[in-house]
Amino acid sequence: MAEILQILTYPNPLLRRRAAEVEEVDTALRDIVSTMFETMYAHKGVGLAAPQVGIGRKIIVFNPSGERADEQVLINPAVIDRRGAMEAEEGCLSFPGICGIVRRNSNIVVAAYDLDGGEVEIPAADFMARVLQHEIDHVEGMLFVDRMTPESRIAVREALKALEDSYGKAVVESGERS
């Protein structure tokens, strides 16, 4: 059984930190990616960014279909073209139990590197575009609640406060400093 990493939950400050560029694709990076996929599947996610598991590097894994053959990895991803708009409900593994309406581009193109170190450009639309934008936001230190509609932000305010209180209590109990 592969290792499953702990998913950081809001408001852990590491989630707000911009991740560092990956300089080299090597065996250690491939091991991280493999563990990230297992963690994503264990938590029933469709995407996962390295900062969500405490790894401050620009790595995202995703698989909207759930079929192992459809696994994709993007290293140092960046959206290079954006078009259209859509609004839909999103959730996030780092925000257990919280969902809200988020406005995103409906069509994008992402430039990145693959696990072989080769340059790739991925056009994406609709749900795939949403997943990629969500995960790329994570490596930039942006969270989906930052992009929620004002109505959704109001609707989840108490749930966010509960996560903040729970996190604060856990930090105090563990003796950590924030």
C-alpha cells in the first residue's frame, strides 16, 4: 500500500504560500507524484496540488475521470490563454465539507512540463478547465474561497470560522506556533 499524505486544511498558512518552481525532474519527484496520486484517490479527489500536502513546489496531479489511464501530472503549470466564463459549485480537499459557487474561465490553455521534463500545452474546457484552474491557484497560494461569489462567501462564513477555530485549537494543543 502506497503512503498516503496528510492533506493540510484551511487556514494552514502553507496553503497561502506561493510554491517554488521545480528545477529538475528526477526519481524523488516521481515518488512524490505517485504518493500525491494515492493521496488524491484516498480522499476521493479529482485533483491535488503539492502545497495541499505540505510540499511547496509547483506540482499538480489530476484525473477527472478516475480511470488510472487518465492520470496527468503538470510541473510548473501556468495558464497562458483564458476565454469565456462559467460559474459552478466547487469544493476542495483542504476545505472539508465546504462548497460554493466559483466563477472561472470556461476555456484555457495551460503550459507546463510533464514527468519526462518535456514541454506540454494542454487546452481544457468546462470541468477540466475548472479543475486545472483550481489546482494552479493552489500552487500560486490562491484558494477557491477567494474566488467564490459574494453570496457563497456569506453562505460558508460560519463553516470557515469553524475550520479556523478547529485549526487554532489544534495548533495550541500541539504547541506549534503559527
